[in-house]
Amino acid sequence: MEPGEIPVLIISEDTIPRAYERAIKEVWEKGASIKTEYDHPEDPPSKDATVVIIVRQPFGQPRFHRSFADGLGGLAEYVMEVVHGAHDYWVKPVEEILKGKESKDTRWTYTYHGRLFEYRIEDKVINQIGYMIDKLSQTGYSRRAQAITWNPKLDPPTDDPPCLQRLWGRLCEDGKGGYVFNLNSHWRSRDLFKAWFENVIALTTLMRKIAEALADKTGKNVRLGRYVDISDSLHIYGSYFKEIEGDPKKGIRSFFETLESRSFEERTWDSEFIKPHFIDDGLGKGLRRMLEREKDMPQNVRRAIEEELRLMEKKDYVV
Amino acid sequence: MTLFEQIADEVQKGHSDSVAELVKEALSQGIPAEEVMNKGLVSGMEIVSEKFKNNEIFIPEVLISARAMNAGLAILKPLLVESNIQPKGKVVIGTVKGDLHDIGKNIVAMLLQGAGFDVIDLGADVPKEKFLEFVKKEKADILGMSALLTTTMLYMKEMVEALKNEGIRQDVKVIIGGAPVTESYAAQIEADGYAPDAASAVDLSKRLLEE
């Protein structure tokens, strides 16, 4: 790669944890050194690449890696945020968002659910996921079933605009009278080491919800196809380098040494192990605790999460 | 393996049910609650904390161990209160007003608890009034504040000022942390300490109470 050129990496694996580990290794080894807006002045430049990641079995087991920046209850709450809009009520009013960096209101400027399910344009509110489901159930092979997040009026002035840009889905015949639902997600920018895994758990859960809705609408079996994750800038921040490299003098292992010191089973969890922690992690997080804690959550969202809780309590439901 | 070692081992593995059973067994053998806590639960969490510091285990694993420790602590707490056993120190902790990020703060709280501190976790988006109320009511030795945003970090300064205005600044050590926070910011707002990560926050708290 010539100086100044951004590497393009393509990774294809069966499961999410396998893809995650390989992506970290490849971006670490092959990524370009580029300064980002979030690096501290004393930090080394981030490792950065354009990366296409294919996960052939989004619900293949083990589905959960043990290395991510939250607890299991916190991860469950994040999934509810993306899939059911649990935190859409944390978003500040448009007039505050438009103040950009001058705004003193520290509430959020967007949520993915808000943008995907309630995209606001002029005086309209558009459910883009609803559109994808309608479109694909009528014309499965359509190339128009997509949902965007970027708002060119609201996002440029803010410090933290959405990383996810677009979802694109397509329904293909499986040759046995049913369908396969394929999903692509497109990202402007992405923190590989501390956000990618949680993003993908949430988006593949949303992928399954869309597939279920498509099965309902078409009356046919819809199985999940591959999930493809495309990031313009997939990066490992300079501030994480100490964690990745470790410090042999102080006996601190590198991230890769930690991976190598354990079997794949010892660095992952399957969905069955995760489920009780998603319901209640025993530390104040998880679906049950979230419903107790967040009194201001709108009733319709509360009902959706209660339904999710009921599903999770069923033996055969896979998270 | 002794019973204490078994408790410590089950804490490390994150087996809540086994920890609770073993703690009950230890109590039924007449072992004092304080000893079960220190030689079993705290000892197990100290190993977890050390492994985390050395990058040997991951954040969710620390939290699963903390859950197991809590299962044991829940049984011991009433007995510890009855026998008037004092913790290493009392820490009031929270993420500052306007900030809803709490994972870093949660890990610090768990590791402090695992190191034998009594931790009162006020959660996220905590206003000054609530911090002040609990620092006074609980006679806290340490106030820990976390922020993930550059905008909310500024609230830490307001909080230090609020402690001064209430005339209780000298009664409590203030420690701060979070992604945008730096040592120089801690010095600038006259906090007593800054920790770049959760394990360092435990070391810092111990050190401050020894001063």
C-alpha cells in the first residue's frame, strides 16, 4: 500500500466472535496510522482501514465474545435501545440539536432506532424499517429496501453524529419454497475494539426481527442469510494501544496473548449462557432491571420490552 | 482446597449459586461473617481485579464475578451490620449530571466493593444535590465521579465547588475518572486524585485513605 492510501480489508467468517477477532488482528496488523478527531494529543494515531466483514451465520454459536466494553445486562439494554427504541426519549429536541456545540443540553442527538424507525423529514415521520418490510414482502428481489440514518441538517453541527449510515436488505428465494433474508450495514466510522461487537449483536437481532416480520407478511419461511458489515473507517483508537500491546515489564498481557492463552470456547459464550444475564445481570442491569429503573420510558416501548422479556423466558428462544 | 479457597474460586468463575451455598456452609460451621467476607469473597475479587489489571480477563467476566461476590455479600451483610464490622472505607460514586454512561463507573464500584469498601452507587446522571446528600448522610470517605463526555466533565468542577460551599470539602476525598478526564484536569479542579482505569481507582482509593 502506498503512503496515504487507506487499506481495504475483507473478512469472512462463520460467526460473530470469529469475525470480531480476525478484524481486530487484521486492522491492528494492516491498518494505516491515521489521526482521528477523538484521539488525545498524547495518543498515537489510530489504526484504520476500510473493512468489509461477512458473518455467514449471524446466530451461529457461540455468538458472544467475552471482550467488549460493557456487562451482559448493559449489552441487553443496548439491544433494546436499537431494536425497540428504549432510549429514544433521551434524545433532545431539534432546536437544541441545531445549536450544535453551543447546546448546553447534554441529552443525545439521535438514536439508531429513532433514525431507522422514525426518521423526521420536513413535517413527516417515516418508519424506514416498516418500508423495508413492506417493500421486500411485495418484491423480495427489490434493490430499494434500505433505511438511512444521516440527517444533513442535524448531524454536521454535532460532535457525535451517527456512525451507522444505512441498512440495505434483500429477500432471495431459497429454492425450497422459502426465502433467505440478507442484510448489509454501512458505517461511516467505527470503533472496532469497543463498539463493533455490541453494534453487531444489536443489528443482527434487528435483522432477525425484520426476517420474522417478512415471514409473517409473506406466509413463507424466511431464514437468515449472511450479515455484511461495511465500514469506511474501522479503527482501533490510539488510546487503546496500551490495552492491545500490554506491558511485558509489568506483567500485563497483550490482547492477543490473552486470546492465545484460552481456547475459543473460553473466550466466548453461547446464547444459552447469556440469556439469564440479559434478563437480569444481578448488578442492576438487564431487561427486568431496565423496566424497573427507567420510569419515564414510553408505554409502547415498555410493552415491547416486556414482550421481549416474555420471549427470553421461553426455553427455546435464542438471544 | 479450603472452604475459603473454594469461595474465592467460585467468585472468580462467576458462579453465584455456588458462592451463596458455600457462604452459608461457612457460616453454619461457625466461621465469623467478617472472615468469610475477607478470606473468601474479597480474596476472590482481589484475584479477579489483579487478572483484570493484567489484561488476563475481560470486562464482562469481571462483572459476572462481581455478581457472584454480591450473592455472597447479600447473605453476610446483615451479620456484618449486626456485629458492627467496619468496611475499609465508604465511597459514594456516580456518573455526573447530564451523562448517562455508566460502565466505567460500574466497574470501579464493583472492584472497590471487591476490595472491601462499602460502596454507595448513585447511578448515572447524578445531580449535585444528590451527591451532597449522600456524602453527608453516609459520612463518605471518598466521592468518586465519572464522566464520558467533555461537556459533562465540567460538572465535576461544579461539584468540587459545591462541596466547598457546603463546608465539607476537607471531610471527603474526591476522585475522578472517565475517557476525557486527565490528571491535569483533576489538579485544575482540585480533586484529590485521578485514575485512568478501574484497577488504578482501587489503588488510588486505598492510598488516599492511608494518607
